[in-house]
Amino acid sequence: MRAANRDLTFAGVIVVAPGEADELITNEQKIALDALHLRKIDLADRILVVNPGGYIGESTSREIAYAHATGKPISFTDPSDQ
């Protein structure tokens, strides 16, 4: 995700990326981050899902569904399973 953020930024794209945590987070923090990610999707013009090897986790699946429901264009770094 960091590489995609860097590459898009250097290409002149304003990147609104999900937050990252290097340590375990509490359930309350997870709920807050999940809500924040949806607000970031609201701000975005389009969504790029960074999914190496085609992997998409539970949270990302919810965010993709939300982006789709709000009409955001969605693309994937690894579209092999999409």
C-alpha cells in the first residue's frame, strides 16, 4: 500500500489512504478506523484497492461494497480474481 501511495503521489494524485497501525488496536479503535475509512471513501473520486495476490480481507470487502453503493469507480492492483 505504501508503494502505491508513493507512486500515485509522485504522479500528482492526491491520495487519501487508510490509516495504519503497527500494533494491536482495541475494538473501539477498530470501529473508529472503519468509520473513518468510509468517510475517506466519501472524499475520494475513485478507489484503488491494493490487493497483492488477489487477497481482499473482510474490512476491505465492506469498504468495496460501500464504495460501489456510493457510485465510486473501483480498480484493483491485482484484478486476477475480480
